[in-house]
Amino acid sequence: MSLSAKLRDLRANRQVSLQVVADAIGVSKPHVWELEKGKTKNPSLELLKKLAKYYGVTIDFLAGESDEQPKNQKITALLRQIDPDNKSEEDLKVIETAIEMALSFLETKKDGV
């Protein structure tokens, strides 16, 4: 799946407008539209980082290294959004365990178990 298709899907899943995404990542609405239409072919690494953080995915996922978010990549993306400055290593481990359990639960629900 192309970057543009992934961005369209991610935005549709969040049910937000182009303007909301643009404001969140600090670019113009037309620039987000160009990304989603495939008109901008080589977004900067900084822009990919902002998009990945906003959508809670990895840069690898956006860059096409994988078409699915493996569980460990989802965990990494979620942990990246947590500010570690005010948390101990033990707090971060608890958060990581909780995320793993939640993702496992969601996978079980998705599989119909």
C-alpha cells in the first residue's frame, strides 16, 4: 500500500478533516491533501515523524517497510507518545505491559474468540 493510501486510511479511521491533521502536524491543509493524493513524493523525515506520532504508527509502516502494524511496532509507536521524563523505568514497564495486554485483547476480539 502506498504512503498516500495509508495516510487516507489513517485519516478516515480517525474521522478527522484535512485541516485537523494539518494543524496537528504543523503544515498546511493543501500539503496534507498533496500527501494523500500522492502529489508529494518525498516527504521529509521530520514530516514522517510527525505523521507517525499523530497517527500512532511507526515510520516503517508509513515508509512501506510493512503493510501491517506488527504488535511490537504498535507498542513502540504508543510508547513513543508517552513522555518518559516524569516516569520511572518501572512505570514505563507497567505501561508497556498494559499496552501488550490491550493489544492482545483486541487481537482476540478481532479473531472472534
